[in-house]
Amino acid sequence: MTTESKIETRNKILKGLEKAYEKMIAFKKERKSELVIIKDNKIVKIKL
């Protein structure tokens, strides 16, 4: 793979992840459930 194709693939993956995060947050809001994340090496639950 060339450097350009690696960068292009990386960008596509990042765009896909952004869409997945947006869908997950929308789903969590719809179901009124908590979002679980790690912040400062601690598990944190966020109510949406």
C-alpha cells in the first residue's frame, strides 16, 4: 500500500466510526439509557 492509500483508508475508517458514534448516541437518547465511558481511568455513566 502506498502512503496515499493508507491515509485514504484511515480517513474512511474514521468517518465510519463517527457515523457509528452518532447512531449509538441517537439510540441511547431514544431509549433513555446511559452512555458508559472511561474518563481519567474511571468508568463513568452519563444519562442522556
